[in-house]
Amino acid sequence: MCEEKTKACSKCEIEKPLTEYNKDKRVKCGLRAFCRVCERDYYRKYREENREKAITYRKKWKKENREKVRADKRKWAKGWRERNPEISRARSRKYKEENPEKVKAYKKKWRKENLEKKRLHNSKRRAVLREATTEDFSYEDLLDFWNKNEINYKECFYCEKEMSEGPEHIDHYYPLSKGGPHERANLRPSCAHCNLVKSAKQPETFMEELNNGL
């Protein structure tokens, strides 16, 4: 890394603070030779002089890195919404008012393709309505927790029924009505039958009934 606090740009030859340079791990100093202004101007000029080549390369790169492009767009959009909450909400309301059928179709499609996420959302909603303790986590976080604790998400935790497409229901092991929290440690993959029969029963009571041929 550079020991000095400033560095002369190889392009404009002006002494500038190190913060004016982009990082580059490939060089000993750890910083680019050109300052950010000169580097930006260089690439802008290159794109202008090689417009067709740049467009072709960009299209090819996007095609080969679709997931990264989508992830970057989602990250940017999320950051923008957090920085501009009022504008974001206003735009969202306007779009919903002007495109009710599209919004309805999108929600229907999303629910169909994300049943587990919808079930988790409903579980948290019930917990909030009961003013239970809640933990903020995603469905992917829950799957990771289950995996680390050797809980098979494609098998009912109670009757061990196989569920090829994942949990039919997501059950609060200790019921919300009995003070159970909405936390990863208190959620179990369940078949619809076991979850409905268990209802607000304590897990010990339900397991005893299940073993007795409920």
C-alpha cells in the first residue's frame, strides 16, 4: 500500500489525495495509476470512439451474467427506495392505480411460485397480530437454520410424511397463543394435516396423541 497521503496521477500529473484513486489489488501500491477523473474521461472517450464494439461487448456480458445483472439491479433499486421512501411510495401507488390488472396478475403469479415464502409471511403476520416476539429473517435464512439443525424441510417434523415440494405448512412449535415466538428456532416444517390437528396444542401433548394413533 502507498505510504504517502497523496499520489501524482500518471495522466494529468496532478498530486491528489489517495481517496481520488480507485483501488487495484494487482499493483504494489494498491491504487490505479490514473485518478478517478482521468480514468472516467479515458473510458468515456474509448466508448465514444468504439461505440459499436462497446455495445456488442456489453450485450454479450449481460447475456453471460444475467443473474449478476439482476442482483445488481435489485440492490440498486433497494438502495434507491431506502434513500427516497416518499417518492418510491408515491410511484408505487400511482402504478397500482393505473395498472390494477397487471398488479393482480403479478401477485397471483408470485404467490403460485413462492408458496413457502407466502406461508412464512402469513406466519409472521399472525405473530404480529398477537403481539408475539418476532425475529426478522427470510425463507432462505429459515432453510439454512433447518439445514444446520438437521431438520428436513421436505419431511413433516411430526409424522415424517414426505413433502416433495417443501413444507405444506410452517408451524409454530410452541403455539403463538401460548406465548411462543415467531423465531427460526420455533418454526418447523409440517404437513397440512398435522398442523391443523395440532392447532394450539403444546408440542408434547400433540406428539403424545400422535404416538397413540391420533
